[in-house]
Amino acid sequence: MKEHGIKLSGVNNKVKLNKMNIDKINKELRSKSPQEITAWALSQAKKPIVTTNFRPYAGAILHLVSKISKNIDVIWCDTGYNTPNTYRHAEELIERLELNVDVYVPKQTTAYRDVVLGIPSVDDPQHKLFTEQVKLEPFKRAMEKHKPDVWFTNLRKGQTAFRDSIDIVSKSKDGVLKVSPFYHWTDEELDVYLTKCCLPNEFKYYDPTKQLENRECGLHA
């Protein structure tokens, strides 16, 4: 295991994923910078990953993690419904940050799904099948291949009710240590980060599984 940074008092270097330890870790990490949080999390990892959909402010987490762990696997589950702006934004970030991206796409083409299913509304019973096809199944495939023990995300407090209930460090449904270094940051603070790092941002983004910004797609909740 590589040593990347801070040690937390009263917590073994290799974290045991139970609620007591996670609560203690979050209490100590609350005063740390995103760089320190990332360095600590990497010290716990044998197989870390960072996930992205290249939505607004994705550049911050990708820059942060890839600067500390240059060859970290970046998982992108592309639904096939991204805007042209998002695809151009993704290409720019991948090139500028030299990201090691592994792309996962649905087993069905968008053209085929447009004919047989379309994009069901969130109240339509078929929306669950749609979400499974375009996001959950590709993500499960990615996780089965990479088998991560630490998963970096850009979840932040205030985004959804579920995200308000977690913290910097949480435990995924599969028992993976999930780390959100910018959890307590505002949009304004991230704007400053992106400006300082000369990174682009892009707001013309569309997630067909959420449709409303304050909904979860099922990937995290």
C-alpha cells in the first residue's frame, strides 16, 4: 500500500467499513482540504477509481484526483443522450488532463431504444427499465471489471435529499469506500477552483434518467 498523506488519529491506516469508523473519519476530514482528503483516501486504496459523467464541475474532481494519482482509472458510463456540448467538454478534459478513461455504454443503441421504449417520464413504470438499461447496467459492468475498493465521486451536500444524508466518506451499496472530496463546497468555491486551475466548465448537460435536478438515478442511493 502506498502512503499518500495524512493519518487520522484513532483510526487504523486500513479503514474497516463500519458506521463508527466512518463517523469518526468524517469528523476528522471535515477540516481537511480536498487535496488532503484525496491523499488520505488513496492511502487506503489498492484499486481506486473515479467516476464521471462530465456534468457541470466534473473538471474539478477529475483534476484533483488525477493530479495526485495520474493513472487512476476514470469510469465514464455514457448514456448516449449527452448533449454535443457535453461530448466536446469530455474530449477537452480527457485530452488536457490526460485521463485514463474507460467508457461503458448501454447494450442497446440509442436509435433502437428510441423506437421500442423512448425516454419514459419519471412517472412511467417503464422509466425503471430505461434507467437500468442506460445507466445501472453499464455501471454494474464497470464495477465488476474494476472491482474498486475506493470510489471517488463529485457528490456534494445540497444536491439531493439522499446526498444531504451522507458525508465526505460513505459506504456504497457494495461496500466500497466512497469519497467525495468537494462534499462541503459550493458552486462558487468550485468556480474559483476551476478558474485557478484554468479548467473549462459546461452547463448544457442532460441526464435522461433524472430529468429533475433533485432526483437520484439510482447509481448512488
